[in-house]
Amino acid sequence: MAKDPKDSRIMEYKDTISQLNMTIRSQNELIDSLRQTIASNNEAMAVLNEKVDYLTKKLFGTSSEKSKNVEGQLSLFNEAEQEASPAGEQAEEGIVREHARRAKSTHADIFKGLPARDEVIPLSEEQRYCAECGAEMEAIGKEFVRREFHFTPARGEVINIYRETAKCPVCSTAPAMAEAVRFAKAHVPEALIPHSYASASAVAWTMYQKYANSMPLYRQEQDWKQMGVILSRATLANWILYCAGNYFSPLYGYFRRELIKRQFLMADETRVQVLKEPERNSETDSFMWLFRTGEDGLPPIILYRYTQTRAGLNAADFLKGFKGYLETDCYQGYNGLPDVKRCCCWAHLRRYFVEAVPKGKELDYGNPAAQGVQYCNKLFEYERQSHEKGHSHEQRKEYRIQKEMPVLDAFWEWVSQQSPKKGTRFEKAVNYAQNHREQFMTYLEDGRCSFSNNLSENSIRPFTVGRRNWLFSDTPKGADASAMVYTMVEMAKAHNLNIYKYLKYLLEHLPETRMADSELSRLAPWNPEVIGRCSGTM
């Protein structure tokens, strides 16, 4: 029996509607998928834009991490401080210090320690006679006009060393003593380098130019040539290698033994390229480490050390015997050192948040990364206040507990509430804080613990600056020599000595491995005699 045409059309319409519904569902699924893809691409693009901004800032922007505050800007910490501090202290902390303009240096300050002489410009022959009557003028005094700084270029000279010889006049004339004449010869200090014309002053100047002024040896070679002296860079390099290995090494060992006795140390490390390392490619990175004493109030000790790798066993080997607090960044190579408590650097943590702040959002305190910077800035402000107030170690610890602990509690609570996007620099900053929370809090245990590792970074910076000029070391022996000379240079700077004078002083006294620590201590930069001999200008 044939179907009704009307029913057939209804069935066709139903099939069409079903197919259209399937198409709509398919299109909706495609739209959802495309939306997810677009969202994912937007997130990836945001991360890439953040990296571009970060790298652009690294390449062309300022390296300063200082933050600016806008007058009238709502403080992120008002509520925490109101809850934690008495009303009287709130008023004191709320005072804004007036900007203090640094006093302009006087000529006496600029040229302090330099010899000075007066130069009187005489009258010309015509001026010596009166223009009216022709009588000879009578001198009545001198008038000050101005002060000038004159420079005399460095010069070298050759010293031919002889020694005086004498004989006994009686023995030399007595017939019975003719064959036993008594002679005396002056004692001559041994040469700095056997069979070499090198002197303490010449080698000290070469070291000073390279390691304090970052002047590579090939430039020094040209500099010597301008003075009329033909000294090859190979000769200069041999001078440094010999003197560092034979004379600085014993004193370096003494400094290390004194370093290990301290309770508060700091460390940092940076890359160095050494071309001729055994069984390694010349492009492989090696490392220069910096170990120094912290803020314990004792004379500072600063040591460089070269190693082929950045492995933590290098730090463990150098610090063997040390017991106390170690301030560093959060590099895991320092983990596991026996009898050592890690203190992580808050300057590094702040740097992570600074680098996570989007371009142009530095003063937008609604931005999470900018908020992280403000928490760190508040802690640094309290550290500065403690320093300015001249707190003792005990007072500093108490001040930190009273002032900084409420900010720390608020900071860690804030960190726990953050949900950063994956792959962003803000995520790295938050993870960096969360993963090392315990080490970031260790500094509260003792007022002698440092809040940041800035002292180490400042001490290792001369090496990184010099590396831009000389680029690499040729051999491991050369890298070891550089570590020892940089040590002596930084020790002189840390004790406000004239660097060249101290290097020359050491090369004149020739430290030896057979010297006891009591003898080596006389050459240390904190020794009063050394201070008296090596202070002032050259």
C-alpha cells in the first residue's frame, strides 16, 4: 500500500532536521575547540611577549632594581602595620625623610694625599717698571688664581745591582796570612724570579693593571712599548703565574684556614672559559667561586677559587671544616653541606619579582608581581633602618622579630594564595619563594646573618667586569693564578689599602710555604704594620 505523500515529506523533514542538528553540534564542538586553541595561543603569546619584554630590558634597560613610590599611593602594608605596631611607632614610621643632597666634594677631599706645590707666575719684563713714571715695581705679595691637577706619566728605569765587597787590611798585608785573606760581601736579597729582570714593582703594576683595572696583557704590552720597554705578553703572563704560584699561594692558604674558623660566610659563583682543560672542549664553561666572611664584625676575608665544574662537591671541599651559617642564592649545589645552615638571599627573590612585573606596570600595585616587589622592599627598608640606627647583633635580631616578622607572615600568606599562569616569570618567582621558604627565614636566627648576598655579588663583580676584556683563561694554571691575585686585590680593597702598594709589599716580603701562620699573619691586610705601609696613594 503506497504511503501518503504528506507522510513522506514529514519523514524527509525529520531526517533533514536530524542532519542539521548533527551539523550544529559538530560546528559547536569545532567552535569550542577553536576557542580553546585561541585561548591557549593567547596565553602562549602573553608568555612570549613577557619574555621579549624581559630580554629587551636585560639588553637595553637599566639594571637597577630600585622602586619608586607615588605620593598618595595606598600602601600595601597599612593594615598589617596597624595590627602589628603600637600607635606611637606607626607615627614614627610614617615620617617621610627629606631628600638629603650629597655635599659637594672640596678640592681638599678630591686631592687628599697628593703632594702639592706652589707655582708663582712672575711679572713680565715690561710689567716690572711703572707705566707712568718708569720706576721699578716693588713686590708686595702674591694672589691666588686657581688650582690645577697635573699628571706625570709613569716611567721605568733599569737598576744595575752590585754588591759591595771588602777585605781585611791587616790580613791582606801580613806575610803569614797572604793565603787566607778575609773578604766580606754584602747580602743581596734573592731575585723575585730566578734569572729574570722582574722586580716587585714591575710585577705588582702588571697585576694591578690586569686584576684591578681590567687591562688585558696585550694592552699592557702596548702600554710598555709606549714607555720604551719591550715586554711581551708571554713574559708578563709568566711573571703572574710564577709569583702567584710561589708567593701568593702560601698566604692564600692562610686566608682559607682563617675563613673556615668563622661562623658566618657568604658565597657566589660565575662562569669562566678556560681553553686548555684536560679532556674538555674549549667552549665548556668552568667556574670561578667567591667565598667571603659575612657581617660578623671581624676583619673581612675574601677568596676566589677556580674549578672545572659547578658541582656542589667543590663547595663542600673548599668549606670542609666550616660550621655555621652560609648566605648564598638558592643554588642547590650548596645543599647537604655538613654542619651548615643555609640562608637564602632576599635580593635574589626580589629580582625574580622585579623581572616578573609587566612593562609599564611597575607602579601598578594591583599587579601581583608588583605586590611581591613591595613586600621585599618593605623588608629591605627595615634592614636599612636597623643599619642606620647602629644596632648591635642582639638588637638587630630583636628588631627583625618585631618589625619584619609581621611582614613575613603577610608575605607567605600572600604567596600561598597566588595562582600564577604556567610558564610565566611570575610563576617562577612564586615557585622560587615557596620552594625555599625555610632558607629565606633562617636569617632571623642570628643578628649576624646577612639578609642578602649583595656583599658576595659586589666582591665577584670585578672578576665579571674583567672577564669582558680578557674573555678567557688559557690554562687551568692561569685560572688558579687569577683566583689568587684577585683574592689579594679584593683583600686590599676590603681593608681600604692601596692595591698596588699591597701587591708590591707582598712581593717584597716573599711569603713561603714553610712560614707558620703566625708569620703569614704579619702580611695580612689587617696587620697594623701593613696598614701603615700600604695606605694612601702610590
